[in-house]
Amino acid sequence: MKIFKTIYRIITLGLIIFLLFIMYNALFGEKKIATFSPLVGKPAPEFSLKTFDGKKVKLSDYKGKALLVNFWASWCNPCKVEAPALEKSYKDLSGKNVEFLAVNVLDDQKSAKRYLSLFGGSFPHLYDEDKIIHLDYGVEGVPETFFINPEGIITDKYRGPLTEDIIAVFIKKALTLNGETS
């Protein structure tokens, strides 16, 4: 009888540890994932937004270049984490048929401008005043990033903070069409 109690305790302890592990990973585990989007393989939805200094920018202005379109908000901590990688990658890829656009969503303009003064951004940062562009792209949360090939087709969607390595992989894929680099 004593051996059954010991086995029961070991199994119970094992299950508790297993459940705690699952809960920990669900709450604090890596959230960086390439994720499914029904837009992958389809033309990127057109938009026309203004930069924070008032310049009008249309997505179609960048046709012929690979694009990284990043959705962010000033209240988003993972957005702050990815900001240096975006900036460095943009500078490294500048002049290589690649452009970056950052779309501020679900935010107020004052907070977004404060964020930009702290975290910078030498590529165009756009303000979605009507708070609708993220819906057209099916953005579920920030940060989320779409990679678009030179023909305007979405090649990938990535959810979570980007790193330089992640950016390089997806930009390379966006620049590669049918096995040929554009």
C-alpha cells in the first residue's frame, strides 16, 4: 500500500510540474512567430497616410522595391525592443531596393511623437488617423510586420519583436521571386 502512495505522489508532482511549465510558457514564453495570414500571396492592401511631419505617403509609391511594413504603438513594450533592430537593418539595407514603412496604430499622435523622439526612426513613420489600416491588414496586435515583394505581393507576416537576423531572412525572401533575386 505504501508503494502505491509513493507512485501516486510522484505522478501528481509530475503533473503539477508539467502544468506549471505549460502555464509559464503560455504567459512568458517567446511570442516571436511567423504567422499565417490570408493576405500572404496576395497584393498588399493599398493605403495613403501622412507621416508625422505631414508628408503624404502611398504604399504604391514603393512598387518595384521590397517593403517591410511594421505596425507599432507607443504603449507597446515589444515595439521598443525591436526599434534598434529596425533602425540598424534599415541603414544596412538602404540603397538595396528595400524600403521600410512604420504604421502607428491605435495610438494618439502626441504619444507616438514622444515615442519617435526617444526611439528614433530614419525611415517613414506614418500615423493611421482613421484607425483603419490595421484592419485591412488583419493586424491582431503590435508589433506585427508584413514583408512585400517588389510586385506588391505580401510574402510573409511576422508577429512579435523583430531582430536583425529575422529582418534579413524575410527581406531576402521578399527579394527572391521564383528563385531569382530581383
